[in-house]
Amino acid sequence: MVRIAICAPGKPLKRDRADAVEALVAGRDDVSLHFHDQCFIHDGHFAGSDPVRLAALLECANDPAFDAVWFAMGGYGSNRIAAQAITQMDDAANAKSYLGYSDTGFLLAALYKHGIGRVAHGPLAGDIKHEGGAKTIERALDWLKGGEAGLEPHLDNRPAVAFNLTTLAMLVGTDLAPDLAGHVVMVEEVAEHLYAVDRLFFHVTQHLRGIAGLRLGRIGQVPQNDRPFGTDEVAIAQDWCARSGIPYLGRAEIGHDAANRIVPFGLEARAPRA
Amino acid sequence: MVRIAICAPGKPLKRDRADAVEALVAGRDDVSLHFHDQCFIHDGHFAGSDPVRLAALLECANDPAFDAVWFAMGGYGSNRIAAQAITQMDDAANAKSYLGYSDTGFLLAALYKHGIGRVAHGPLAGDIKHEGGAKTIERALDWLKGGEAGLEPHLDNRPAVAFNLTTLAMLVGTDLAPDLAGHVVMVEEVAEHLYAVDRLFFHVTQHLRGIAGLRLGRIGQVPQNDRPFGTDEVAIAQDWCARSGIPYLGRAEIGHDAANRIVPFGLEARAPRA
């Protein structure tokens, strides 16, 4: 039985999504889920104020009754509590797995930087919303149980990380950013114009010199612009990689969608749980 | 007679805006304007390909027949040519004034970093489009002629710079970024959600430790979100300044609007032209 605590470091989770995820695991003896009440708080843009979200995260992470912390939703806000969270995490937090993506990438980064737990980029509990969401949730649960079936298929013997592109752009150079030298860095994006994607690649490639290479996940739901950008996301990634001397390694099976595969951070998180 | 060359490092200028600016100065002997043909090229997202925009910028900057380079429009794209432009600028480029804002902030930054010319954040030629745009254009021309009537009113005896917030966030830590230690940094934004503004402040304040302080320009045309952010742009700026130890100095009279005042970069650019 893997005991999973769920909290929302950014935006709240809709109750019906939590219900749907709970229905999936009802009566099973491989996993148990605990949705922290904080997941459902609405406070302006956030699932509770900074102190409320920080307290819930620490309650989940520092409770030895749980084996894993699974993030409910992205949105925005994990960067506002990540630095404080790290300083207050204890041995119980260190023994856990952590799974999420999108805005929660700030937290994944900070955990990885400080060597806390077993960290991966992968589905959120709220991803049950997608067509085919049950399979997405099972992929997440499998990894939290120590399985490898949902891993991103291009992982090789080098350490890897994955991030939403905007999250990575806001992360680089900050106190939350781990040293990514020698890493394969995978990025994905959703709902951004291609000119903004180009600008984000300009920024992150300047900050990522020394990485082993970059893989491009899906750039989904690109809004219509008043004029075409003139090139596509592959050409954009290749262009900025070439300009900055970063090897472009091809595509990655990650994105803001049901097919989002799992990227454990570093080599440590690849090994199945003891 | 101040001879001003105009080019478009990002998006193209509409012909009728150029006509309106030319009509303003027709028959005058204080300024002459040369709109480079490149201003009107449409090539995907840009006013011409990177080589075309680069060549036009260099033709304007390196031609001793001109005293100033005025940017026609922002949009996106000056970061794609700024590094190459700097390496190819000559003594004639060094003797000029440069004026623009928004996306052209990447170029202003690179020019300032390399000590090329007299650089300021202020109206673009395309700002004729605003209600009251004639006054906006006259403010720009006055500065290009060596006047000080349009300067941002909070400038003090410390060096200052000004940037669009997104542009600054994409600039920090890159090869184009000048050392801003000891500077008053003014920022403005347009058409971004407040949660994105908050995220941008997280990023830039982490990169700007050591500056003299931050001033907040206008955060205009904030889109409606599905929920209120819960605070306003002043509280956002104050929060991130406090967290990063940067003095918050108050508001600045800059923005994506007709009232956008002029911020010369550094103390050198404050002195009227010889």
C-alpha cells in the first residue's frame, strides 16, 4: 500500500475531479489517497494564502504516515512558497516521492536542488479531467508505487529533468534553480504564442549552457495570432540550441495533456522504491 | 537640424503611422526623418528576416549622415539581432542617440552594456497611433534634439534604466544584459494577467539584487481573468522587492501609452547633446 497525500501549491482542485480520482482507487489495496482540505480552498487566484498553502504542503511532506506527495493542480503560486517549504522539510519529507508538473515545477526544482526525496515531472491529480484521464492517473500512481511503465521513452543513462517552458524561464538564475550541467532538459508549453515560445527559448538557452542537451515536448494549444510566426516549434528549439551550443536531441513525450509521460529528476529517482 | 533614421527591429510599422509622423515635421528645420524601407516589410511575424532587420539597423546606426536612430515599433524580435548588431557597429554608431521601448529594450540594453551611443527608453515612432500621439511624438523628438522636457520626473542623481517587465525578465542573465548594480530600474507592462506580472517580478527581483531600487510604471490593459488575483500591481512590486531586499521607490511615469516619459540609460545620456 502506497499512501499518497495530495495538496495544491498553486490553484485549487475542483471537487468533482478529486471525486473521480478517488472513485478510481476505491476499494484497492495498492494505493490510498488523502486529499488535503487545502486543495479545495479558493482565495483570490490561489488555493489559499501563501501561509495556508505552505502549511498544507509541509503537513503532507513531513507526515511519516505518507509515502508520497502528489500535486493536485498547477496554475500559479508554488514559487511563492517553495523556498520556505524547503527550509522546513524534515526527514519524513526526505523519504517521500513527489510528482507534478506545470507551475509545480518550481517546487520540483527546489526539492531536486536540495536533494529532498524522489522527484518527477508527470501528471497532476487534476489531469483526470482529460479524455483518457483515468489512464493518465494510473500512469502517475504506477510511478508513485515504484513502477516504470510510464517513463518518458527517451530517457537514457544521463540525468534528466523536465519543465514547462515558462516555468523554467522564470526559474533559471533564481534561488530555486538546481545546477543542470550534464542533464538532458525536456520542455513543454501550452497556450503560448509562438513568438513568446521563441522569446522563452532565447532566455532559457542562454541560462542552460553546459546541459547535455534539450528535448522538445509538445507545444500545445498555440493561440491564433494576427499573423503567422513563420516557423514552427521544432525550428525554434533547433535555432536557439544551435545559437547557444546546446545539442538538440529531438522530441519528448511530455505536454499539458493526457499522454504526458513521467520524467524522474536525476538518476536517483529512476530506481524503483526499496 | 537633427537627422533621425528610423528602423524596425521587431514588427513592421503601418504606413499611415509613418505618414502621420512625417506630416508632423513637414517643413520644419529642427528635425529630418528618414524611414528606412525595412520598416514596412512583412515577413511572418517580423519586419523582414533577421538578416534584413539587422542590415537595416546597421545601415541606420553606421551612417554618419544621421544623428539618431529611432525605433519604429516593438513587437518581438530585437533580441534575435542585438548581439550581432553590437559587434558590427562603428564609430558613427557610437556618436548617435537611440530611442525606443517595449521589445526594443533588448537593443537598448545591449547598446548600454557596450557603451554605444546615448540610449533612452521612450516613445516609438509608431506611438503616433495613440489619442494625443502628436504630443508623444514631440516628446520623443525633443529628447532626440537634446531637450529634457520629456524626462521621467522621478529621475535623481543615480543612474537609471527602464524596461518593459517581460522584456527585462527575458533579458536578465543573458549576454545582452548590462550590469545594473546601483541603478534605479523602472518597469512597465501591458496586456499581462496579474498572476503573470507576479511571476515576472519573482524572476526579475531575484536577478536584480544590488540595484539602487525599483520604480513601478503603469501596468496597463490587464486582461480579465476567470478569478481576481487578490492584490494589485503596487502590492506585487512591493512584496517581491521586500522579499529580495530591493528598495521599492514608488511609481514611474512610463507605460505602453501616450504619456510614456523618457528615461535615459545611465547618467551619460542625461547630458544634452554637445
